Amino acid sequence: MSLSAKGRGGIQIGTEQQLRWLEGIVKWVLVLNLIDAVLTLLWVRAGLAEEANTLIDELVNEHAVMFVVVKLSLVGMGSWLLWNRRESPLAVVAIFSVFVAYYAILAHHVQYASTLAGNWFRG
């Protein structure tokens, strides 16, 4: 990824450090998406949860590899699009929003795993 971002009129948008942080956030979105895919498959395949997204529910239940490929591809393409539009404040807000959403999803997975572990230890 190139860090340079030029806004309208060729004016530099953001400092190099800010753009490195933004690039790191985009990379973390991709990592969190992968973790979400793996944990979703784990919960659904173990019969402990159902996929909330009805558009990909069948993929989760019937075609695990295709589910992961589709999920990673869609989020990857969206991230690429937002990164290429990083000179737009709206794209930067969207990048942060997607990161916060995936962070919240990961927190939900951790809470769910903690609840399951607690129930398992209590018998």
C-alpha cells in the first residue's frame, strides 16, 4: 500500500504517521475479519450459534471454505476501496467505523467463549 494521499488540488492529506496508523487499522480490519470467520465457523459447526447474516447463512452451514473465501474477499475489496479513497474524510471515518465494528464483534466472540467456558467448568 502506498501511504501518499493527495486531496483535491494536490494538497497532502494527513501526515505520514497518520497514514501509517490508518494503514495499520486497515490491516487490523482484515485480521479481525479472519478471526471472526474462524470463530463463526467454530460456533456454528459446533451447534452453539447460528449465523446472523441470512445472506451467507447457507455458506456457513454447507460450504465452510467458500464462506471464508467470500467473507475475506468482500471485506478485502471494501478495505481496498476505502484505502484507495483515503483522501476523503468519509472514507477515513468508514475505515474507523469498520474497525470499531469488527472490534465489537471480536469482543462478542470473547464474551461468548468466556460464557461457554464458565458453563463448562461449572458442569
